Amino acid sequence: MSGLILGPLVAAALAFTFPKRGRGMAWAAAGVVGIAVLSLIRAVLGGGVQSHRVSGWGAPLGIDLRADGLAVLLLALTALIAVAVTGYAAPYLRAADSPEARHRERYFWPLLLFLWTALNALFLSRDLFNLYVALELLGFAAVALVALEGKGDALRAALRYLFVSLSASLFYLLGVALVYGQCATVDLALVAERAPRGPALTVALALMTGGLIAKAALFPLHFWLPPAHANAPAPVSALLSALVVKGAFYLLLRLWFEALPVFHTPAAARLFGMLGAAAILWGSINALTQSRLKLLIAYSTVAQLGYLFLVFPLMTGRDGRFGAWCGGLLLLGAHACAKTAMFLVAGNILRAAGHDRIRELAGIAQVLPVSAFALGLAGVSLVGLPPSGGFAGKWLLLSAGLREGQWWVAAVILVGSLLAAAYIMRVMTRAFAPAVPGTWVRPVPPIMEGTALALALVAVGMGLAGSWFVELLWLGGPWP
Amino acid sequence: MSFLDFLSALLLVPALFFFVAGTVALLRFPDLYSRLHALTKADNVGLGFAVLALMLRAENGVEVFKLALIWGLVLAASSTVCFLIGQEAVRRGLKPWTRQSP
Amino acid sequence: MIPQLLDGTLVLVVVALAWRALNDRDLFRGVIEFIALGLLLAMAWLRLRAPDLALAEAAVGSGLTGALILSALVRMRRREQAAAGQPAGVATGPWAKDRAKNFSRVLLGALSVAMLGTLAWAALSLPAKARGLTAEALARLPDSGVTNPVTAVLLNFRAYDTLLEIGVLLLAIVGVWALRRGEWPAADLRERPLLLSLLRWVLPLLAVGAGYLLWIGASAPGGAFQGGALLAGALVLALLSGLGRRLLRRGRLVRTGLTIGVLVFGVAGAVALGWTGGLLQYPTGQAGAWILVIEAAALVSIGLTLGLLYLGGRPGEK
Amino acid sequence: MPDADPRLYLLAGLALFAIGFYSLVVQTHLLRRIMALNVMGSGVFLAFLALALKAAAPMPDPVPHAMVLTGIVVAVCATGLALALADRVQALEANEETPAPEEPPSAETGSEPEDAG
């Protein structure tokens, strides 16, 4: 478990000190983290939930780390996507041998490694204050990566993102203060034991939830996401959409289902469900009307995040509980892979054409057949066609909704899928139109196409590995 | 109350007087130069008295030394800063106030 | 009676000053009020019996943050003037373009007051006597290697927080350097002989003071952060007077100094893991020495990071 | 001198948080908004320390003290990052409004002498 934190953190420091070794450091960290994740998966599957007392003290005085099925799943997902992005980013950053490109490459690697450290720390920690520090690490790294693009829109988007992220963190931290004042601990499990229902914890949970919703870009606090994700460099957009917003969502799951499950009332759950449904509709409709591919993909993220929040209303009953949990997280994983693939494809198109205007995309399928194929496969998963991970996730959510008698969930999922099909088709019809001569300028290295395709294949294949997910998610989940 | 405590309290009276005088002067004086004068002179004397008062209540020699060090540092810093501000003002052509100026 | 009066006045002034600092029409005055607010907060920390934080707040919260904002203000003002008489457009943020100002102000004001009411209701419902972790911390203090409880929490009980925090510091400087090139204050020491002679005395004294704070932090208020803040102050002085130029030309040395905190802390964590089986779990009886080594490395990184933040970007001459 | 009443400082902290939040949303100047974030943070720290004082037997709870120290350092890092970003954004907007840019954009990303090291 420790390697997951120390590996990328030390690599980040070294990548900054020795700028020419940045990429090597990223691969070294990938090796360390890969081995650590694999051995952790084995340990969890073999011996159940793993925990570690940092500095040997244990809660409440010390900080505990804990790896249950959910944490391991997200750690593995993070490693997968970070490795793909590492492979993609090297040729992407070397696009031109200009001072700007050298500058960007020099700072990209340490920032990427910091982002990775923060995500791993977030997924492992069981301590509300330690999670705050991890959140700040994550936010700073994400903002700095967006700003790395260096253009005006990216800088403005990064600044807005920073303001939202910092104020959201402070809301979260004030909530932590109230929790500490009430429970005299910030350990998730101990808070759950000592939590009386009352004004202090109600307000504390509201503060933390508000902050995390802003960080997770749930409608109506999603306004910062499209500009930030659309204007960042392509590999960064992929990381942000696939992982960073999910980090905040993950923490919401921990808060509502582990630390303070007594507050998970039907009314609160319904509110989450309504916001999620609104996000699906609003994000999809906006995706339909965008003229730039990266903005379309970013709005699609707003919509897809909405599905995740449907888990909250579906977890109120007993029957659909486990199905909803698995469905939501399977969807999370499939979306992470599919969205990474899409942003990487968008990066390839930008590289080849110099723009990402959807109207002028005619001919991708001829010039970049692999990328176009990857885009199509990722689309299959986003829309939710079998056998993709998106299909399996939506199917589980749908059947949980039907079992719980929450028909509106089924309606929202169906409408959302139709809208997703519409915006994906909009891109695909342009892509398969005959090429206009002279629009495609520069070649794209095969590895940049290959990584996108690999992730799209994972997204589609995830549906076939559903039983493995279910087995893992059962371990240490929120059920008696 | 011991004699030292009494003496210490007595020293605080001039300390307070000089601080108040310095502050009033800062608010009431007409231009930058005279305000600088008030800040660096009156306040430093006030601080000196306060430091003396605290020295009488110190528990050991090290503490007395630290207090003296604080006073010395403040004196050095404030006279340097005063000089820098004054120099900059002169460079920008700020004229000192006289009774005749409007 | 008198203590209550003092607390009441302090709290009122703090709240009023916070309002003024953020809503003063004159931005420069607002910044000065903001710095004053930091100093008053340091007094509030003392009243709350937190001398460690009073030190940190005075040096970092008020001093360094104030200096950062002040120098940014000067830079922005200069640019606004260069942009020739269109300050209104320049001074706005990204959200300011089309906003129905007054209506939203009233609405947000009402919202904030409602939020304050809710927060107060929740906070006052907390138990009057909190349990806290004082007893646990004091019980474990003899095993922690230090006798100052705050240092024990920072570098032993919750050392993992501090490891990530040192990471945040390094990340901040990486992020700032990725963004822009720093601006050198144009200072010529030859015209300021008094400043030079002061710095000759004060800079070494500050460095010694930083070491002293680090050492004393084991048993009394102080530690790597307070010492680092002092070191940062010394560095800012050196930068302002142009003395730091020669140091900063040595890029790799500076970068090593910036990262040494993370590296030593991280390697110590890994070594401890191999030794005792626990991340950052120091071998029995050696905690004090381990903490001192980690803190010494952290002191260098903290001082350099905070000091170089003042430059506002990566070093490198035009 | 007897201990302060923690509730007084707790309420003051919440007031700072609310003032900071209001100003963050209402103010348009980037520097004011950055200061507003700092004031919000100070409010949270006041609340933390007031709660620590409630457990003041025989001394205030050291755990929140350590947390606030961490928080102060994180806050100054955030300020440094935000100021650098705000500066770039402001430079950009100033350049957009004047035909002659103060510094050419390529100067921002030119090669550095330290690269050799």
C-alpha cells in the first residue's frame, strides 16, 4: 500500500529535479504502482479487506489506510489510465521542438506524478483530514495541468477551476471541523460509531457534500467543468474526466455510506437522484449543440456523472442495493476508459487537422482509421450497447430501479442513452463522410492511436468481466 | 506584589505614553517625513520601556538576552526601513511640510 | 471582566477588518487591512492558547501571504497603467462580464447570512466540553520522541499528513514555475548602504533563528514550519535586495533544495517500512533522531519554497 | 489570564467564513477574490482552534493545532498558485486590449539558463 503513495511522490520530486528524466520517472513510478496494485488485488481477493496503520498508532490518534474492493478497483483503474496517458503523452508532448513544447514536457511529468499520488492517497485514506490534504494535492495538480496548455482560454478556465476547487475544499474542511467537534475523531469508521443525529453533523455533512458536489461537477455546480476539460491538453483532459471528478464522487460514497450512513434518508437520496437526472438531461442536450469535439466530450462527462448519482436513490432499499452499487461503479469504470479514449482521439484529430470543429471532421475514418474505430467503440460504451461496460452498468442500475419500484430511473436512463446515441452519431456521421482534400495536415504516431484504441477496447470488454467486478466490490462494501 | 513587579508596572506607564503619542502623531501629523519621525522615534522609546518592564519579570538571563535582542532588531529594522522610505520619498520629489505650505 | 472585554474587542475588530479588507473601495488599502487582519489573527491564536500557530500565522499567514499579494498588486497596477486608461476592463475576473450586479449582491448577501445562521446553530449545538484527543496524545507523548505535543502530532502521530503537505508545497512551486517566469525586483544595493549593512547582520541571524526554532520545536512552540517561514523571510529579503541572484542561477542546486524535504521524508518512510513494517513508523527509541533529520530536510525545502513563491515564477533572467 | 470563551471565537470564525464566501462570489477583482479565499480559510482555522480549546484539560487539544498548521501552509501554497495564474490571466487581458503587447508571448516560455544545469 505504501508503494502506491511513495512511488509516484518520490518520482514526482525526482522528475522535477532532473527535468530530462521526467518520462523515465513516470515509467518507474508506473512499474512500482503496477506491482503494488497487483499485489494488493491479490491480497484483497485472497485475504479480504487490507488495512494499514500509518506510523503504527492507529485511529483515532493516527491515520489508517484501508483497501477494500471499491478502493482497489479505483486504484487499478487509475493505474490503467495513468499508464495509458503516460504512453500517449510522450509523443503528444514532443509534437514540435519549440521552446513551448520543451517547457510543457518539463513540467508535465512532475505534475502528472503528483496527480497520481493524490488519487492513490485519496482512494486509500480513511481519515477525513488526511483526505482534505489529498484533495488539495489533487486540485492543485489538476489546475496546474490545465494551465499548462498556456492559451488564454485554458488559463481562464484553470483560474475558475482553482477558485471553485479551493472554496469547495474549504467547505469540506469546515465540515471536518464540525465532525471533529462532535465526534473527537476524523476516522471514517470511528465517526460512524460515534455519530449522533443532530444539527452539528447534519450541517457538517451538508458542507462536505456541497464542496464535493462542486468538485465532482454535479449539476448545477458543473459550470467550471466544460471549459477546463475542453481547453486542457488532450492527455490532461482524459485524466480529469476519467479520474479527478471521480475522486470527489468516491469520497461522497465514503461519506454517505460509511461515515454517516444514518443521514442517508429517502429525501436526501431523492435530491441526489434529481440532480443526477438533471445532469444527464442537461449535459446530453448541451453535448448535442456543441460545435467543438472536445467541448462535446466534456459535456458528455457532465451527463455521465449524473448516472453515478443515481446510485444514491437506488441504495435506499434492500433489494436493489448491491446491484445499484455494482452498476454505478461499473459505469464509472467504463466511462473512465471510454472517456479517456475519446479525449485521446480528440487529441489525435487536433494533431492531424489542427482543429476539432465537428463540422469539418469529414474523413477521419480514412486518415485515422484506428482513431475513428476507437471513437466508435468508446461511443458504444457511452451509449450503453452490449456487451460494453456501459451496457452492463446501465443494465444493473435499470434492474435495481425496477426492483425498487423507482420507474423514473429507468425512464431517465433510457432518455439519456438515446441522447448519447444522438450526439455520438453526430460525430460519427461526419467522421465517415468522404475526406475533403487538404484538411488533414500532419501524421499521428501509431502509439497515440493505439493507446486510445486499447482503452476503448477495455471499456467495451468491461461488460464481459462483470463477475470479477461484482466479486471485488462485494468485499468491504456497505452491507451487513 | 513584589518591588520588581511594582517597578515593572511603573515602567509600563511611560511605555504606554510613548506608544499613544506615536500613534496619535501618526494619525495627526501632516506629511510623510514627520510621520516617519513619530513612528520610529516615539514607538521605539515606548518599546524600550516595555522591554525593560518585561526584563524585570523575566525568569532567567536567557530571557533577558532575548528581550534585548528583540529591541535591538526592531531598532535596526525600523531605522533602516525609515531610511529607505525617506530616500524613496526624496527621490520622488516629495517636499517636506512647512508652516507656510497650504 | 477585562479578559472578556479584550476577547470581545479582538473578535469584533477581526470581523470588521475582514469585511473592510475584502470590500474596501481602495484595493491597496484593502490589502493593508488584510495584512493587519493576519496580525490580529495571530493574537487570536494566542488567546486560544496556540502559540505554535501564532508564530506560523504571523510569519506565513500575514507576513508572506501579505507580501505575495502586495507584490502581485504592484505588478497588476503597473500593467493596468500600461494598458492605457482601461482599468475597468482589465481589473475584472472571468465571471464579471455580464452580471446583474445589485440583484445578485442582495441575493448572495441573504444567502450568506442564512448560511451563517445555520452554521452558528450547528456549531452552538456542539457539546460544551469536547472530548478531543488531548488525553490520547499526552498518553503517547513519551513514545513520540519529542515533548512538544504539536510537533508530536505533526511528525509522528499524523506524520503522513505532513508528508503529503510537504508534497503540496513542492507541487505549488512546480505549478507556479510551470505558469510563469518570476520577476526580479530591481534593487540596487549600492545606493542603499544602510540596507546592505543591516542585511549583513540580519540574514545570518535569521538563518540561526530558523535553526533555533527547529531545534526548540521538539520541546516548545516552534518547528520546521516556523523555522522555514523565518528562512523564507530571509530569502525574500535577499531577493528584494538582489543578493539572492547568484544563488538562484544554480538551477539544479535550487531544485534539489526544493525537493529534499519530500525526498528525505519519503525515503525515511520507506526505510521505516522496511525496518518496522509500518509506513513512517520509526524504530522504537529512535523517533527523536528520525524526526530531527526529517525536519531539518523539511526546513530547507519549506524555506526555499515559501521564499521562492515570492518571486511569482521560475527564476531565469530575461 | 483565564481562557477565552471558545464559543465567541467559534462564531467569529463562522462569520469570517461567511464574509469570505460572500466576497468571493460578489467581488470581481482577482486579488480581492484570492484574499476572500484566505479569509474563508482563516475562519475555518478559528473554528478548529476554538473547538480545540473546548477540550482544554490540561491543555488545548494538539491535534487540531497540527491540522491548522497544515492548513495554513496549504493556504499559502494556494495563494501563490492563484496569484501566478491570476497574473497570467490579467496580463492576457491587458494585452488583448492594447495593440502593443508589453511582453511577447514567446518570452514566457523561452529557454532557461538553468536548463544547462
